[in-house]
Amino acid sequence: MKIPCSYQIDFNTGMVTRYPKTTERKLSEIRNCFYDGQAVERVLKKADPIIYEAYEVKSPNEEGLLSWCTTIIHPGCVGREYHMTKGHFHKKDISTEFYLGLKGKGLLIAQSRAGQFTSLEIRPGVMVDVPPSWAHRVVNTGIEELIVMAMFSSDAGHYYCQIEEKGFMKLVVKQDERYALIKNPRYGVDR
Ligand code: S6P
Ligand code: ZN
């Protein structure tokens, strides 16, 4: 039986005391997330930057338990598109997830299986409720790290294929020094 426990999060770095980093996504690994392939190549000719990192505190994969994670999305753009996470659905389609902004600013974009799309601004103190059956991605639209904490059912699982293949309906791009959502020309087109 699991016993009650506590954790220490550094809101400034996203690090969790005694928990190692579990994810580090470099541009080369998530190149297909970005629309502008030529811009990806231009960046990769010089370096392979880390786009985001995560510290996951995982409970056993059992119904009734929660896991959580801090994600640090570094600032920047590839072409006109802001840095972002890969994005996913959950395998267990009755799973809700909550996101809390800890540092920086950005957007959580979400897309339902039924084809609805929405975006919500996230910044320190903002909690976002992602109900079941909505794919979600976090985008850093600011000039400093965006740090968020996500809490989800331990047995939710992650399902990346659909987003990898079809993308989200909209891109989050830099326009006149602020963000804009534009139609994704590649949405629904196999990559
Ligand atoms: C887990 C939750 C987050 C993401 C993390 C990285 O359900 O949504 O902890 O795993 O932000 O994003 P992604 O899309 O690469 O898993
Ligand atoms: Zn999730």
C-alpha cells in the first residue's frame, strides 16, 4: 500500500528534489512537430537545442493513484513557430489531467477526438483542466522558460501516434512580437 509522502519542487527551475530528469527532447527528435522543415534544417546545421525537459514523479500504474510531472519548455522559435511539447492523447480515454503554470507564459492547446480545438493561456497560478479525450500540447510564447506542472491518473498512459501523424489543427506562431493561431496547412495530411 502506498503511504502519504511529500515532494519539493523548485518553481524557478522545475526541478524536483531527489528526482532525476526523466525526459529531454531535442529538436532532432521532435522535428516533425514543426511545420517549417527548412527552418528545422537551418537550426540543426548549427546545433541540436533541447526544446523541453521533464521531471516525472510516477506512482505505480494503478487505478486510483495520481502521477505528476514538471515540464520546462525553453523559449524560442523554429521558423515562426514557438517551442512546444510533442502533445498526446491518453490511452485511457476517461483520464482527466490538470496543468498548473509555475513560471513564464504560454498556451495549452487542446483538440478533441471529435475535431474541436481550443487554446488556453497559461502563466503562474493558472490551472488548466484537460478533460478526457482531448489531446494536449504546451507552447512557450514567452521570452523565458515556461514551467508547468501536470497531474494525471497513473494508469492514463500516453498515445502519441495520432498527433505525430496528423498534428494539431492550428499552429502557434510569432506575429508582430506576439502569438497568433493560424490554420495548420499540414493538418490531416500524413507526414
Ligand atoms: C503527461 C503530461 C505531461 C507531458 C509533458 C511532455 O500526461 O501531459 O507531463 O508528458 O509535458 O509532453 P509530451 O507531449 O512530450 O508527453
Ligand atoms: Zn497528458
